[in-house]
Amino acid sequence: MYNPKSHVATEFISDDEIQETLAYAEANKENGALIDQILKKARLHKGLDHREASVLLACTLPDRNEAILGLAKGIKEAYYGSRIVMFAPLYLSNYCVNGCVYCPFHGQNKHIPRKKLTQAEIEREVIALQDMGHKRLALETGEDPINCPIDYVLDSIHTIYSIKHKNGAIRRVNVNIAATTVENYQKLHDAGIGTYILFQETYHKESYLELHPWGPKHDYDYHTESMDRAMTGGIDDVGIGVLFGLDKYRYEFAGLLMHAEHLEAAFGVGPHTISVPRIRPADDIDPETFDNGISEEIFEKIVACIRIAVPYTGMIMSTRESMATRRNVLDLGISQISGASCTSVGGYAGTDRDSLESNQFDTSDKRTLDEVVHWLMDLGYIPSFCTACYRAGRTGDRFMSLCKSGQIQNCCHPNALMTLKEYLQDYASPDTVQAGNRLIDEQINDIPNDRIREVVGKNLVAIANGSRDFRI
């Protein structure tokens, strides 16, 4: 039975319901009348359920597929405008007791050098990230209760927030660590984290058990129910995702949306973000050994259909993907991207950031943050370093109500311009400064509220004169 309000993993992620959904979508992939009906509903910008969205994903009618992509672009523009939020991952430790067959951090890998950052090394990493211009980090660790206990993560968060270097400060730490207890989620909440992020990897239980043959992550139910415990522990912004390429993409797509439906039904708040990573090469990991890879065309359609199904949710794409792929999906739904990412422990301040042996996965987009920022502006986007919603208490149901009503634009657009101005003043190359100031001059006139536009104008002048951290 499919029960989105149940807190039992196999009830809110029901294999029977997914199989029925996939059969229904396959049977209706050329049903133009039904697809038109679903598109009509989607144009209300209220989202779709997993079965409706699965029909769109399965659709083989060229004109309807064009309509799907066009609708996704319209929804992305309506909710997120031209803003793209910037972040970077920070790997604290690669010690791990799990046996995940797609990750080089798995416990039996004898090639990869194991490392855990000291608090002094974390400070050096954070300063290196601040010197690039980053304000938002995502903490990453392997799962090892001895080498990487929750107290170590909490101490690391405290260290990160305490570091002020020149005009640099990490204003928000999101956390991507293994599934844990309600008590530990309460501790993370009290430490002031932003979003708790955990990927399901695959929603297909049989495949999940094979891909995680041993270790605590082998427990499908405990892992899948982690967001319920996180939200019970007070964390109201959570991020979900799957690793596309491990199992059949249509199954993962349906499971992902069912998870989003469950969180909204059970807690009144859907996921703050959805990530769409694809498997990449890494030490002792060959993506070719997984036979569920997806084409660029399918990948773009997945992004578009997620955007249509959950208009309010931020979508994240990392440097796993190439510049070309990231360019193709920006206007289809992606609202956050990483820049100048390093997936090794200690790689930002160290010398081995591009060594495949020490990275969790090989990055495709290896450009500097300044290059990514300039590129985004050339494409007409506003790179945003904003973290105002977290710090102003606009999280959980408060954020979702503002986002669903469209009112969040009154906050996000001005804050994007102000944080971009900070970046231009403190970190950007001369060419990027010139392009950014021109963009800001053009964009400030798009702020519809006269009072907000006046305040932003004054704040931009203050930022140019050395003041920092204005927010609306």
C-alpha cells in the first residue's frame, strides 16, 4: 500500500506503486490527450504527483516534449528568475565503514589514502575557500563512528563559523553526513546548520541492498527514513537526491517524487533541495560497470520534469557535470551549482586536489570560481552568494509559503545583487568586476518594489565603500 503519511520507508516508497506507475506511464507515453491534460494542470505551477510526472518523462511525442521543456523553463523563471546560488563542498574525512560499491571511500579500498582534517587544517581549508569568495559550504564525510563521530562534526561546524579572514566568512554550513539519530539531528540543528542533505542513491530496495553489501548503510529502511528523523529533530530544511546510473532512471524518478510527496504529507514541508548527480569515475570505480547510464537528452528531461513536478524546490548540480551539461540544464530547473569544487580531504589548501586517487569522484568542470561566475553572467544569470533566508529564519514552512506564493522573489533577487557586489569588490578579476557591475546596473531596475529598490541601491553603495552583509 502506498501511504505518503506513513513513516515506514516501504510504505511511502512503495515498490508496487512505483511498478504500477511505470506501467501506467509506458501505456500512456503516446496518449496526447492525457499528456495535454497533465500539461494543462502543470501550467498552474502547483506541481504534479509522481504518476503524472512519470507520464511526462515517458512521453515520446516530439511536440509534447518540446512543450515539456518550454514549461520547465517558464516555471524556473517564475520561481527563481535568473539567480544561480553558488556553493562548494568541504570534505572533512574519508574514513568509512560502509561497502558502497560505487564510492571509492568504501572500507575495503586499500589504494585511497585515509585522512581526517584537524581543526587547524579545517581553518586552512576554510580560508582558502573564503579567499575564492565562497559563503556557503556543504560538509561531506564518510561514515565512521570512531574516526568521524558526531562531536567531531559539531566541532568542525563551530570552527567554520568562527573563521573570519579579511572580508571572508562562511555564512551557512549545509551538512551531508550519514543517516543518524533524532538526538544527533537535534545537535546539528542546534549547531546552526542550514540544510541537511542525504542522497538515497537508489530507491529500488533490492538494488540498494546489493550496492551497499555491508556496513550501517546496508539498512535500507534506516537510511530512507533519515529525513523523517531529521525533521523530527528540528531540521526543517532537508535535501534529497539519487545517484543516476545505479538503477533504472524512471524508477528513481518516481521514487524521488514519492519521497518529496511523503515529506510534504507528513511534515507539511517538501524537500528544500533535490540533487541530480550522475555516477562518475573514481579510484577503483568504473562507471561503465553500471549499465543504467543515461544520455544527455534523458538527463535534461529528468531535470525538466522534476522542475515541473516540484516547482518550489531548489535543484542542485555539482561539478560532476561538464560545463556544457550544466549550461543545458540551467534554464530547465537548476538553481544551485558548485564552483571550483574539490572532492578530496584537504584539497583546497593542499596540492593534490586533482589527484583521482584521493578524490571521491572526478570532477568534469574544473574552472575557477571566478571563471564560473563570469560565465554565468555572460549567460544572463545572476551568481548569488546569498544565505539570508537561513539567517532571517525563512526556513521550512515559512520559506515554502513564500516560495509557493512567489513572494520570495522580493528577498532573493535583491540579496543576489548585494552578495554579487560583495564578491566583485573582494575577489573578482578585473574583467569579472566590469561585467558584474554592468549586470547589477541592469538588474536593479527589475526590482518591482520601489522601497526595496531604493534600499538595495543604498546598500550597493555601502558595499562599494567597504560595508558587508546587508540582507533583505
